[in-house]
Amino acid sequence: MINPFNDEYFMKKALQEAEMAFDKDEIPVGAIIVIDNKIIARSHNLTELLNDVTAHAEMQSITAAANFLGGKYLIGCTLYVTLEPCQMCAGALYWSQISKIVYGASDENRGFVKMGTKLHPKTTIVSGILADEAADLMKRFFAQKRK
Amino acid sequence: MINPFNDEYFMKKALQEAEMAFDKDEIPVGAIIVIDNKIIARSHNLTELLNDVTAHAEMQSITAAANFLGGKYLIGCTLYVTLEPCQMCAGALYWSQISKIVYGASDENRGFVKMGTKLHPKTTIVSGILADEAADLMKRFFAQKRK
């Protein structure tokens, strides 16, 4: 039997969230958190709408997932996010001890890899899942902004 | 005329916040944000009470100050925090473009200096203000926890 619940399946859900951010004129980044193939948090960037630099998609999903689980540690959880996390989000993920992070497009300027942010030693990372789709959405957003 | 509004004056207010965290059985870290000698945000660590790793004192003050100002950038603001910010909080401060960060005790394990987190190039840093008081509060907290 084919398992439909692979990284691409869940990244598509995160991309849907990114599209919701796009429609709100927010930098289009979406995130979800999954445990045992169940989505327990969905969010998209809301920094403009909320006037708050901390309102990145990942931060909202971390808070929502902890709320769902009734505990602040996200052990056993996977974060799917369309763009590589920044220092702040990677720092929050470090504290959460999340088991796995899957991201789409790389952020070569402000992503945690370039910035050297440390993740929790127990966290595994997968990158490049539906990266083109995520990057295209970002490019469309900034092309539209320049008009 | 003596200006009463110096870094020690405001750090005392942040220490009062840290004591409120202590009384709630939270790791005792407090923060305030000041603009033009006016306190526009006060907060203390609430990670246990809120079950949320993102509920550090700094994060709450960043959100509150932006809300007060009606804009997400904290240009012209100073953050006073009793303990050196972590990666997450330094990452949020980076995005906020805050003008000045004043912290008390150093966090040699998980502070942003050791972790190598980048702050905004326009942000100036002052450290060691009432550091002993902040460190003593932390020591008392962990000594009590071990009992």
C-alpha cells in the first residue's frame, strides 16, 4: 500500500498556507506542524497585519502546536515550512526540541544556515521539498510589490 | 541637574519584572522597552504558565511595544532585559531594528553572543548593568528548584 503521508503531501498543505499569506499581501510563507500524520497547527506569516516582527508562520505554529499538545516541547512533531527558518524561528525551534524540520526554498540571505543558528541536537532537517513552488510564490510576491 | 533616567534606573524596572516571574515559579527574566524615557512595554518570562517556548520576556515586550507604537519597527527604542537574550530573542530583535539593547547578566551557555546570533547593524549593545542582581535572582531560583 502506498503511504500518502509523505513530506510532499504535508508541504503542499504548508504551501496552501503560504498562498493565504500571499492573498493578504504578506510575504508568502506558510507552515504546519504534524504529529503521527495528523496536522495539529497551520499558520502563515502575519507580520504586516499584526504589525509584529514575531508573527512569522513558524512562531505561530509552535505556539499553536504546544497549545494543542498541552506541553511546550514538540518531541515527535515535524514542522513543514515553505521557506528556510530565520534566526528567530530556528531559535524557537531549538527550545521546542522539535524532532524534524522540513523546509522548501532556501533563504540564502537570512536563513538559519547562513546565519549559523543552532538547532537542537535531536532535530533532523530535510530541505528542498517543493522548493521551486515556494520560491516561485516568493518571486511572484516581490515582482508584484515592485510594480 | 541629575538625569534620573539612566540604564540602572530602567534595569531596576526590568528586575522588578524578573521578580514577578520568580514569584510565579518561572525562570526569572524580566524586560521592559523604553522610548524617550517612557516605558512602553513590561513583561516577564511566562514559558511555563503559557506552555510556550516563545513566551520569553523579550518576545512579549517586542510585541507589546510594536502594538503601542502602531508599527513593527522599534527604531528609537531601548530594550532592558535582566539576562542576555537567546538566539530566538536576538533574532526577533534583529527583525525589529531596535536601536539599543541593555542586558544584565550574561548567559554563557545559551546567550546570543556564544551562539553567534546576528543583531541588526544599527543596534548598539550595553551589557553588565545590574548583572549581579540579575544573576543572584537566577541562582536563588535554581537553588530553590533543586531542593
